[in-house]
Amino acid sequence: MTKLTLGQLESFLLGACDLLREGGSDSSDFKYYIFGMLFLKRVNDQFEVMREEKRKGLIDDGLSEAEADESLDDRDLYSGGFYVPMAGRWEWREKGEDGVERFKGLAHAKEGENVAALLDAALDAIEKENAKVTQGALRTIRFVTQAQSRQLEDKVLVDLIHHFNEVRLRNEDFEFPDLMGAAYEYLLKYFADDAGKKGGEFFTPPWVVRLLVRILDPKPGMAVYDPTAGSGGMLIQSYQHVQRQTRRGERVNLTLAGQELVGGTWATCKINMILHGVLDADVQHGDTILSPLHVADNQLKRYDRVIANPPFAQNYSPGKEGLKLRKERFPVLMPQTGKKADLMFVQHMVASLKRKASGDEVDGRLAVVMPHGVLFRGGKEKEAREHFLAEGLLEAVIGLPPNLFYGTGIPACILVMSHDGAARRKGDDGNVLFVNADREYREGKAQNFLRPEDIEKIVHVWSHKVEEPGYSRLVPVSELRDAEFNLNIRRFVDNAPPPEPHDVRAHLHGGIPVVEIDALNRWLAHYEGMRERLFVVSGDTSYGKVVDGLPPGGLVELIASSPGLRGCHDRLLASFDAWWKDASQRVEALPKTHDVFALEAELLRTLPKALASHTLLTGHQVRGALARFFVEQEPVLKTLAASGWVATLIPAEEILKSQFSELVREAEERGARIAELQGLFAAAKERDAEEGEGDAEEDEGGVLSPKQAKRLRDELKESKGELASVVKDVKARITDLFTLGKGAGLVDTKAKKGDFTQGLSAGDPDFSRALSIVDSVAGDPRAQVRVAEIRDFVSRGESLLEQVAELDEALATHKGLEAELKRLRAEVREVERKQDKVVAAARDKIAPVEVRRIVLDLLHRELRQVFEGYLRYEQRTFTAEVMSLTAKYATPLGVLETNRSRRLSTLNDLLFRIGYHA
């Protein structure tokens, strides 16, 4: 059976999101529906595995098949496992009175059965049977809503159920064990991206979490606590960090605990834990500052590692009963107003750390994300910093790049604190590591990203206490005291670039200072012959010039074609290729060793040694390349370790491009048009925000803003309603005229009333027949009132018809584009289904030995491309530096003055000739 890949599951879940979006829901509403449905399907599929195992065991114990089937609904049979009662089951078979077995359950829900209520009942039933694990979390997910306008229709929910019927979510179906959890994390990020600023309320970007976990480095046997758990990302990544250190088949020995204030976010966290297979995590619902819930014998429970990204700049309230365990937790109380709760969270975390002095075997460590303001603000926050330093708690302050987080662009930092080494740090001989990493990141459209190499550099500097100019420094505690406990990072590690040098003589007389050429030695020392290729130094050896005879833009080509540059790059890549020959054998062994963690440690040890002589790239870059490789190729390596050389390791894109290019072209064409349409609709939505009430009549490409579209739809609905009323009134008066005309002999005796009301449909009425009876009886004095009324109504109706036509025309393009987007999405899903089928068929024909060759080649290529990218970056940087240097001294002052005099003379001559002269 073909295993389900992470990419396939992610695509499947996005398809579920599209179904709900097409059903009229916004992601802020439907994310809980997706979470709920995914949870129901997953626990049911795994429960079926358990039932099958129990059934086999009962039969092996001597029960008949009928007796075994009857025993399978005994709750006690599943002690220690996740039990799904009948009301919560996805599907089961029931024999009717006629003896025929029929399928029942959520999978067979139908329209008209109040499907939302059935789903809620299923969640409630599962909650009741597994209360110790779920702790009430499932009750926060409701398909039945109080606002009927937000409740999904039966049809949409039935379509969603049918969609989830398409995949089976058993562990045995996954290409690697934690695929379900990885897909859930993908969903969380998707919803956070879609929510924009509000995404930060429940989700910390994974690259920030990865950095915190790497700094804390939890080990098997430890306990990890997050007092502001959010959706659980920090606890889950801590679990995965220890899982990677655990032998295959062994239980992950890590205790997880947390607390979260927001009910929906807490429920999301609990589901996150369950879908990752972590059933014993103790995540509580409540206000951590006011009342921590991880307490024993009226004392805080203590943990080996404490990790958090608390909400920035919050107020706090002590409540009527005051702050629980106030003296134990808060040596320095922050003001309750002024949004100063940041260091209240930090103090609570410190109080939750294990201490050898309290009888614990080890000292605890914490890492917490904080706004920069806590480093330098005065008042109580200064007093708290003084307390941290006096107790020797503060180990490191790490400045992060801007705009990393959802919901805020303010700069943030990481505080690392520990009781380990606190006594040493108390004295003047102690020091605190300051790291200024705010310049090293990848810029994104909506937010910035920490790259794997950025994380690797921070972790390396932190763990080895490395001092690098402009990046990191061990600052003596005495210096911090002299600074009056102002911990502003730039006071101690200033990474501002040095001012650009300017040689006055070179500006006056020309030439390039040799000392500035020497400043390029980082590259010139590695690119053999490059100095001589670019610069000529003669006479005064303090100054040189660029080689003669270069055409415009010739420097770029001269550098790119340099044998020294090419040779340097080729030698480094040749050393890399030689290293890979040995490294690939270790990758080949993964299906036997099952140990990705050991593989990563081994490659991180051997690659820097293999490239040690190639100093063009720094050790940080070499380790960073591997870090990026392991992050990007994690699903492949996990699959290798779990499933061996299965064909699903070969990316579908590789198979499609090589064998099914037409399908790729179809998908790309539709995808490009979908992206274009989505851009138009997004721009229209932004117009509403920019224009307040959204009254602007302008549209882009025929797409109306949501407010414009709503206004026009409302007007159209009102006009059609009024037109239907007019038609009704006209019909009523025709009845009266028909009776009068028939009696007076003014209407043909063979005529019927329907002859005159024909065409008077409410949607698109034709008033010509109505006017014909008016003409017939217009001469009768008794008909005058009705005749006048009909003519007025017809006039009003024709005016309304024009309004309806105009409104239909105004909405037509918008509706057409909406329909096109919906159609294209459906077509893309169909193309993707075709792609899945042909790829699956192609994979079935690939032997494991061929899979191994292809995958190893792909892994080699991917890692090599990282190094090639670094080398291109060095080449571009060097080229930019050379061009900047040569441009700076290209034109000496004398030439500038000569050019100025010549142009001024030309200008004066022109002014004289046209009469503008003294």
C-alpha cells in the first residue's frame, strides 16, 4: 500500500479549507471545524486499528468471532488507550430486522439530519469517555453556533465529511510516524498566516520556537513547562527534540506541562498534543499570573526547562483574592497598569525552575521571548533586572531581527536564565552573554524569517560562549552594574557597519588607495590572481587603479570569468563532493539505524572538518548549510528511517516533470490564473479598509470590493422584490379589468384571463399583454381608475426592469470572476487527483534500488545547491564591493571641476544667444 506523504496530507487539508471557504465561511470561524473534523477522523481511524488488534487477541484467546465482536464494545478492554464510543464513531455496520447489514455513523450523515448537532454529539461522547486526556477541550469546538448566520449548512458539512472520507489516517498509512502532527502544525501556521496580526494570539513562528528549544536543549527524563502555551508549539517541539534522541521503539521520556488563558487556543493545544500522540501532557486552562494551576502542597511545581513567548505589553489583575503564591513567585511586583506584565511572566518562570539548593538533582534553565523595553525601562522593571543580576540568574540576552512575530513589528529579544552557575555570575568576575543577531534573517512580504543558518549561528555562539566582533560579547556583571542595569543590547554589542573611508588625496587627484584594496583581502586572498586581474599599482605604491580597457560593465564579467574565482569555488565543491561520498553511506544506512539525530550529529562533526581548509566560507555558513538541509529534508530523512527506500521519497514534481509535462502545464496555467484572481479579490478587500465605508465605485479588473458587492446585491434584491410586488398588483388589476371587459363585450368572448397575464413572471415580466387589455377597455368610464393604476404600475415596473438590468450588469463581471475562481479551484483539484494517480502508478514501477539512487542524487543536489548559493552570494558581495570602490574614486575633483566649467560655459553661451545676459 502506498504511504501518505506530508505534501499529500497538507494538500488534502487545504482542500478541506477551500470547501468551507466556498461555503461562505472565514478562516477565523472554520479553523475549529477543520480541527474538529480532523480530530474525529484521526481518532476513529486509529481506534479501528485498536479494535482490530483486540478482536484478533480475543479470537486467539478462544472466543468465537461472534463472541469477540460482542466483546469489542466493552470500555474496559481499551484501558490505557483512546476509546471512541458508538455516538462518536465515524462508521460502523448494523444489522437491521430484515437481517441486512447497513452502514451507520458520521460518514453516512445526510442533509436534513442536523449534521452540526451530530458532530457536536460525537465530540461530546468522545470527551466523556476520555476526560482525563481531553480535560474538556472538545467542548470548546462547536459545529452548532448561537449565531445561525455563522452555522454551516448541512450540505457543506456533508461535503466536508465526504472529503475526509477520501483519506485514511492510520499510523500505518503514513510515510513517517509523526506525519499527522506535522500536518496539524502546517494547519496552525496556515491559519495564523491567514489571520495576520491575530495569528500571534495562538501561534509562535516555528523558527523562533526552534531557536528556543535548541538553546534549552531538553534531554530525556526532563520536565518542560510553558506558562503561556498557546497552541502548544513549544511543548511539541521540545517533545520532538527529545524524541530524536530516543531509540526507535522506546517511549519518549519527557514530562510536558503548560497553561493557557484563551479557551479556544487551549483546546487547540490539547488537540495538538493528542494528534502528536502525547496523551499525558498536563496543559491547564487559566490565568497563569493570577492563579498558576501546576501546584503541589501549596507550592509551585518545578521544571528542568521553562519556555515561553508570553503576550507582550499586557496589564494584569490580582483579582479579589490576590495573586496566588505571590511571595514565592514575585520578588518585584510590576505596576498593574501601563502594560508592564512582561517581567511578571519572567519572574513566574524563574520561580518554576528546579534548583539544586531545593533538593533537585539539577538546576533548571528558561528561555523566554520579551520585548526590548524590558531591557532598559526604569521603575520596577529596572528593579527586577537588578534582582536577576544580583541573584546571578541572567545567562544571556539575545537580540532578534525585527518583524518576526504575528501581530507586532516591535523588536524582541530572548532572555536565558538559569540557577546553573548563578553563584559564579553574582560576583564581578561573572558575565552575561549578549548576542546581537538583529541583522541576520530572511526578509519576507508580511514578516521576516530566521533561516536555519541564523539559528545555527546563535546556538553555536550561545553554547560555546563565542565572542565575535559586532555579534556577541561576554559582558562583565560589573559593567552592567556601571550601566545602571540598562541592558540595551547595542550598548554592549554594536553591529552598526563602520563608516565608509574616504581618501582626500584620491578624491582630489585620482587613484584607489591600496589600503582600501587590501580591505577586500577576505576575497582576494582566496581568488588567486584576482588582485592583479582587477588593479594596477605603479609609481606611488599607496595608490592604484583599475586595469585599462574595460568596457562599461566590464568589471562584472572580468570577476565572473576569473580563473582564480572559479578555481576557488570548484575546489570547495570538489571537497564537498568527496565528503558526500562517505556521508551518503551514512544516509544509506538510515533504514537500518533509524537514527536521524545521530546522522545529523555525525554530519555536523565531519563536514566542517572536510571544508576546514576552504576559509572563504565561515564555520557558521558550513554548519548553517547543513542546518538548512536537515530542516528542509526532514520529511525525507524521517521517511527513510521509518519506511526505507519507498518510492514516495521521490518528489511528485520530479516524476511529473520527466514523464507528465502536460499535466504540469495544465496545473501551472490554472494556478497562475487563480493567483491573479485571488490578487484581484485581495486588492478589492483592501479598498474597503482604505476607503472606510467602501463607497468607491472604482474596481480592478471587474472585481468589486466586498462592501460594494454587498451594496449592489442588496439593491438588486430590493429592486427584484419591488418588481415582484408590481407584477402582483398588475395581475390583480387585470383580473378586475378582464371581468369588467367581458361583461361589457369589450373583450373577445373566447379570450381567457391568462391571455393578458401571460409573460408576467416575477423575474423578467413582459408588460405588453397587460397593456393590450388596457387598450381594449380604456373607453369604459368604469375602468378608468384601474386603467390608470395599471399604466402607473407598468411604468414603475419598466423602470425597475431597467434598474435590475443595470445592477445585473454591474455585478455580472464580478459574479463571473467569482464563478471562474470556484471553477478553476475545482479543476485544479481534479488535475491534482489525476497527477496523484499517474504519479502513484509511476512509483509502483520504480524498484527500491532505483529509488535509492534517485533519492541520494536528489539529497546530494539539494545540499550542494546550498553551498553553490553561498558561493554565488560571496561572488555578488565581492563584485558589489569592487564596483562601489572603483565608482567612489572614478572621477577626481579636477575632472569634476573641468566638467563643471565646460557645462557652465555651455549654459552661459545658450543663455546669451536667447537674450538672457547682463
